[in-house]
Amino acid sequence: MKIMKFFFEEVRLYNPAQPIKNSTLIMKEINTTMFTITDHRLVVILTIFIYNILSASTIEPSPWIDSAETRYEVAAKEYSMDGLQKTAEFITGKPALEQKSTEALLLLGLVFWRQELIAYCSNNAAEINRYGKLAISKLNEAEKAGADIYLTASHKALASQLLASQGINNGMIYGPRAAKELKKAQTARPKGYFSLLVEAVNISQAPSFAGGKPEKAITLLKKLATAFPDSIDVTTHLSDALIKAGRPEEAGELILPVIKTYPTNLLARKVAAGLRSK
């Protein structure tokens, strides 16, 4: 089985299958116990017992997950709501136990988040709320199952950011949640792509009274663009921050080539639409 890869525009991150929580601690306890037990029969019994615990706590990756990943990557790149829906149906059509694997839970959470993003690009408030909440719920399940906290937390932050954009009440609820998940992602991987991107988007999107500062976001996004020059998402969010900072000409120089090269990128199109009002 190939190592799981998740698509965030051009940036791909490896996500090896995660061990169950505290498995390292359990193995250390086993080793300590081995040194104190002299009866070999107890050693054998203890080893079998611990092996059964670890085996029961881990759901093996399903052989179909590679196909599901590929479906997701294609649909995400094309901003295809239909493709993402079919990917979700593909996953949820599998046996219940296989749907509970770490990989399946994480992938389904990402599918829901992408559907939320498309709804945001289409200004569909009902579906932003629907898919945003589904994404956070499924990513929480994945995190509890042992998924990479860096990936789960960063995407919960992204989902919360979109939910926070939907009115004052949502902003009061999901703005702080986005900040909380960002801190978790930063703790897991301070210099990770998603940690840096979520921080910059947070600063760009938040209202001024909540710490929103487009100029600061521009500085962060320019540094991120240097580190990840092929990321269309960084370019898109940098353009958005420039528009918010009253610099539409610079924004246009960045975002218009993106639309020409990636005509199905709905987020880039939404940002470019903001140029017309300037």
C-alpha cells in the first residue's frame, strides 16, 4: 500500500500510518517489565497479551484507500463538488469497520473540508455550515483514532475559519476554535506548510478587533511564497491580503495568471472578483 498523500493544490505531504496513541510508552513499559520477570512462561503470556491489545487497538489500512485518495486529489484540484461527493460515497459505501481506519476517517474529513471550501467560493451559507461541521466532526474522529495531529488540527482550523466568516455569531464561536486548532498544529509542526498558511490566513481574514492585519499577513505570505514557490494557495491568499490592504494592482499581477493557468480554481476566481470592486 502506498503511503498516504494529501493534496493541497500543488503541495503534497506524506502522512505515514500513525501508531496508536501511547504505543511507545506501552513498549517501554513492556521492556521494563521484561527485566523484572524471571519466569519465562510469564514473559510469553505477557507478550501475547500486549500483542493482542495493540492489534485490537489498530485498524489496518484498507486496500481501497489508494483509489479513494486518487479520486480526492483529482476532485480537489478541479474544485469538483460532484467528484468530491462521489469520493465521499465511495468511502461511506465500504464496510463500517474499514470506514473507521485512520486513513479513511482523515480522508473523509478532508473531502468534507473541500466541499465546504467550494460552498464558500459559491457563497452558499447553508452548505458552508453543513460541510464545515461535518469536516470538523470527522477530523476529530480521525484525531482520536491516531491520525497526524498536524494534519487534523490544521484542517480543523481551516474549516473553522470558513465557518467564522458566516456572520457575527459564527465568528464568536469558530474564530476562537480556529485559533485553538492553529496552536495545536503549530505545536505539532511549527514550521509546517499548513501551520504557516493557517496563521497567515487567520491574520488576513480576521476583523481588525480580533487581530486581523492584512499587511502583517502579506509579510507572512511572502515568506511562505519563497519557501513554497509552487503553491497556488499561497499566491491566492497573498492576492487576497493585498486586496484587503488596498493594493489591487499588485494583487491583480498575482491572481490573474493563476486563473489563466488554473481556470477551475474557484478560490482564485473568488479573490479575483474582489478586484472589480476596487
